[in-house]
Amino acid sequence: MTDTPLPPTESPTATQTEYPTITPAPSLTPIPSFTPIGVRPTSTPMMACAVVEKSPENWESFKPRESFDGIWKVKNTGSTNWNPQRVVFKFLNGARLFADAQEYKLKADVKPGSQVLLIADLVAPKGRGEYASTWGLVDLRFNSVFCSFTVKITVE
């Protein structure tokens, strides 16, 4: 038997398939924010401060058990009064340098832009070394610290 060649067949041709076009989803339009009547938006925090002066200077030397005052002149840089019923000045953490009181009430309101002198009765520890004690202003309504500052001393 002899092989007979097969007749040529047509090769399939590639056809291009049409795909649907992609329509982008609609974007969200921002909704304007609502500001109640009589309320001004502000970028100044309601409760904030800046330390203007402090004493003692960092790493000032004291003798063991020597008494001294921690003094901070603080400016109200926020937009709310600090009143004695709402704000206290207190020990927050670190070396417990306070002589007895670890919390002090403000004596009067401190208006935005005004300054107040904060004084804590402190005593150097009996052991030699370096100590840091952090104090601050606390908003009692939210039990939150809105300003903190540190006294750093050396005991020789």
C-alpha cells in the first residue's frame, strides 16, 4: 500500500475577540463638614501650654536630703481657661522628689495667653546620683495630661 498524501487543509486563523470596555466606578464626592452656629473651628488645642522658665536648671547639684523648690512658669497656649476645679498640677512619674504634697490646685483661673507660676516643695534623695521627676497639668474631666515638664537634679 502506498501512502497517499492528504489534501491540504486550511489552517485556523486567529480572530480577535472584543472585550467590553471597563467603565470606571463613580468617585465619591466629599460631603462638606458641618460647623454648628456660633462655633469657630480652631487649630489651637483646647488645653495646651509652653514652659517659659524653670528652676532648678537641669542637673543642678544638691546635697542629700536638701530641700528645694521646683518652679515652672507656664503659659496657657490653648483656647480654654484652666480653672482650679478642672486643672491640677501634679507629680506624674520618675523620682519621687516631693517632700509631702504630690498634687497642687491652681489658685485662680489661667486664661489663654496668661502665665502662672507653679511651685512644688521638693527634697533631694539621700543617695548620690542623677534624678529626674516629671510633673504636669492634668485635665480632671478627662483625667488626661495636657502639659508635662521635668526637673532633673544631681545629688552629690
